[in-house]
Amino acid sequence: MSDSTAGTGDGTRAVRAGLPEPVKNEPTLPGPTFAAHFHLPGEPNGPYTYGRDENPTWTLLERAIGELEAPGQEGVETLTFASGMAAISSVLFSQLRAGDTVVLPVDGYQVLPLVRAQLEAYGIEVRVAPTGGDAQLEVLEGAKLLWIETPSNPGLDVCDIRRLVEAAHTRGALVAVDNTLATPLGQRPLELGADFSVASGTKQLTGHGDVLLGYVSGREGEAMTAVRRWRKVVGAIPGPMEAWLAHRSIATLQLRVDRQNATALVLAEALRERPEVTGLRYPGLPEDPAHKIASQQMRRYGCVVSFTLPTHARADRFLDALRLVDDATSFGGVRSTAERRGRWGGDAVPEGFIRFSVGAEDAEDLVADVLRALDESAG
């Protein structure tokens, strides 16, 4: 991977990531390439042969993500997928075989229990432990792969990536880090020693709530070759329009991330003053249980704040009273969203638990809306 923006700031890198060399009278970012097949006389040589394997629009996006996940690093490959779950599945199912052992977080993304059931159906042993306190270390012996999610979704616990990577590699295990919540501007797992950085591009990476996308970044070699082969076999590929929209959106990533992170901290500071709010979590708060470790491995703390209101009913009244916040299940978008997470099941959270994703609204407007909704929901 060649990175012409290595050594530059995050904003510069984001606006120029993955762009091709300029060509007179051509757009800076070429439009999406819609192609199931390509002209291919003679032997099937060259980068583009069939639309399930490669696409020029993916190439530019994958280069862009790689320049964010591993700036200046050679030998890093990035592959894009149809969704975050497609990316997650590609790593787990390409690296594990019957008889292998994998360690998952017990407090990770709510689809992981479904993944666990499928892994076990294939004869793979699954061990689980919480993210906080680096508890996964206790069940690591004999594992083939360690799956880390930090900060965890939705509880926002953080584990020490360097420590877990060192322990896993000593035992011969690969390490994958779900970097969705942090984004590559908040955390770079490959620099911390991980073998894979995996994320849902649906969230803050693209940031507009209109694209389903996932990606895997990892060091070139056998492991990433297996991920690429899995993508080919399963066909979990992104559409060219989605890939182009994602690349276009990355140009504003640093602007969005900085705005959303700053407002998230302001919101968390306001919420800690409310007596009805318990279990407040935001890694950027100095008193947060995860802050010490987060400050050592994260450059930005994310756009998600979590907290608990006293009851199911109080949480629903709060969400109904919000005017600037959409009740939706994703996070990372420019428009703030929030939801009572317990409505889905699958997360071990209280009934009044709220996952709040801070958007790009003015901080004072958003905080005022939240405080007003808290007041109105009290009755």
C-alpha cells in the first residue's frame, strides 16, 4: 500500500485518502464503476476480471481506508464488504476450523450470540469473557483467535489492546479488533499489534446513515488471503454506489469525528449532573472506569454515550420527548440518534438503558434538548 499522505494530519489524510493520480479533465474522485464483467481477451491477467472479485471503485475505497487504519505502513491490505457483519464473519469463518477455539467478548455487538451459535454448530469451541478488566486473558489458553471489541457496544468498556495482543501472540493466537466505535481516527489496532482491524463502515466512517458497508484491514499474507477467498466464496461484496458514497464521505470524517466527540463529552458532563441518570459511561470522562486505558490507546473517544434511566417507561418517555434526536438503532451519523437498547433483547443491560449517538448538531442545542426531555419525562 502506498500512502502519499503519510506524516500529515488526520484532516489532510481524510480528504485525500485513496484518491488516484490527477488526470486532466477527469474528476478528482472517479464515479462508481458498474460492471459485472470486464473486457478480458486472452489470458485472465490484470487487476479486474470479474465483478465479484474486484472493482475499481472498491480499490480506491480500500486504499483510502488502509491509509487511515495504517498510515505509512507497508504490507497492509484492506478488503471491503457488503456490511459490518459480512466483514466480521469473513474473519471468523475464514480463520477457524472444527476443533479450533475462539474467544469472544460476552458484552459485544448483539449479533455475536448468533455468530457463536453458528461457530459451535461447525464444531468450534467458543469461550466468552467481559471486555472490562482484560478478562478475556483468563480464557485465552489454546485459542486460535481472540476477538476484541473496544470500546464495547453498547456498554463502552475498554480493554488494553497491547496487553491482550501480546498474550495472544505468545500463545499462538491471532487477534482481531472491532474498531467500529472508535474509527481509525480514534484508534489504530494494527499499530497496537492486532492482526486484523474490522469495522462496520455503516456507522461513523460514512456517517450519513445511508450506506451499509464493512471492511477488514490486516497485514498481507496467509490470513488476509483467506479473508479474500471467503469474500469470493460467499459473495459478500459492496455495491459500487455504496463504495463510492463511502469514499466521498471519508473526506469529512475528521470534521465529523471531532465535532461529534467534542459534543459527546459536553453531553456526558451534563448528564452526570442529573440525579435520575445512573451508569453513565463515556471513555472521555476522566472519572470513567475505562478512561485510563482509553487515554493510552485512543486518540479520540467516540460519539456514543450510554446511561440508564430508572425504568423502561421513563426511558420511553424520554425518547418520545426528544426533538433533535431520532429513535434509531444505528450510531455514528451526523443526526443524533438514541434508543432504549433493551427493546431488542440480546444485550445484558437494564430496561432503562439508553445508547445515545451524538450527531453534528450544535452542542448547546443538543444538550438543551436532552435536558428538556429529561425534565418532561419525569412526570
